[in-house]
Amino acid sequence: MNKKALLAVALALMVPLISYFWVKQASDNATAVPNHYLPDTVISHIEKGKMVDDTVWHRIANFHLINQLGDTVSLYNLKGKLIVMDYFFTSCRSTCPLLTQNMLKMQRSFAKGGDQMSTPDSSIVQFISFSVDPETDSVARLKNYADHYGIDPGNWWLLTGNKDSIYNYAFDELKVDKFDSTPINPDFVHTTRFVLIDKNFKIRGYYDGTDSSSLDKLSKDIGLLMLAADDNPEQLPFDPVQMVIFLALAIVITIIVIPIIFRKKKSHDPIAATNTAQE
């Protein structure tokens, strides 16, 4: 085999191998998206002859509550959105005003970043604040509170409704008591936590709504989830490593083995041998 043929074979073998290792290196160095929280269960199944465990992450339940415009709203109507939730009450004079101001900054920052909030369905980030004093926080009080802070109702709901439903949601669905730095009174849910929910209604992070560094991380995590692929992508129907090996073997067989076999057959063919000799 001449030098040109050897060079062609070498290139044919190296291209798929270099491509594979480049893709693998890029994926290994990629920025990790925010982790899931609260596994509900683990399902075991056999995959490629091996037992594999898949975690089923907690998916928060739906709710039907009333917002500051007097509309009954549902969580599961927010399809394809990232959601930031917190708890407050309108007569709070401690941390609630700061929580509201910080969430307002976040709402406006995403608006400046390209989220158009003229309609409820136009923004990819939805903000939700549950009143922990719903018996006092009527629709009118929520509306006055929202107007005072300049809250855009297009993608920020201030919610009131049945107190038991709101409190059960905090403990049973969002489980704020598990990740709060201070114990939470079950009779009065006063927490500074912001909770990040992904597009599949699964919890992806807890953040201190009074801390600037924690809020910076929240903003970064929202950006990462905006760019992230589906949380449960379908697996490839093949192993990339095996694909590269088979491709390399196919190239070797095509470029080296088959020509050798052809030449051997040609040497045993008397007519072909005579023609070759005459040439």
C-alpha cells in the first residue's frame, strides 16, 4: 500500500475518534444545571443487562387560588414556564417588604433581558407569592399592595384563598421547613425562602430572598434552566463508544481488507493475471 493510501486510512480512523473525544470533553466540562430536590421514589429496571436505578423526583401538586385581580388561577396552566415562589403577607413590617422588593427587581431584570410581560402567557418566568394571612389579605388588599410596589400582574400572582390549602402546600408540596435555616412555625409560615420550580413543576432550588449572593445564584440558575434540554431526554438507541468502534472497523474493512481480498481473487483469475502481465 502506498503512502497516500496509508495516510487516507490514518485520517479515516482518526476523524471519528477525535470527534468522539472532543464531544466527550465538551460534555464533561459543560456547566451543570441546578439539581433536583426531594426524590419521591427510586425505580429499578434492567438496561443493557445491568440493573439501573432511576430517581422519580417530587412534582408539586396543582392548586386553585385567587390572585390580586380576583381571578382564580391554576399552577398547571403555567405550562413551559419557570416559577419562583415565596410567602408573605401585606401587613408584614419585617422581612416581607424586602422579599417583595427583591422579587420585583428580579421580575424587572428578566423583563429587561427580553421577557415581554404584557400578557400572562408572554413571559417564561412566573412569580408567585402566597399570602400566609389569607383571611386578612383580601383581593382588594392584594391589589393595593401590588399597586404600591408597581408589580406587573402579567407574570406575578399574589395569591389568597383557603388558609389550610396554602399552609399544606408550603409543608407538603414545597417542603419549606426542610431547607429553611430557622424553624418554621406550622401555625404561621413566615419564611424568607424563594423556591425555584422548573417547567415540569419540580423543585430545583431554595434561596434566601434577603441575601444578594443567594439571589444572584437564583438568577443564574434560572438562566441555566432556560437553556437546559428536557430533564428526561430519550436515551440514544446506541452506545456512542460502540458506534465509534464499529465505524472504525467498517473503514478498515472497506479501505484495507476488501482491496486485499479483491487482489487475491484477481491473482487467482488466469484471465485477469494474463491481462495484468500483458499490461
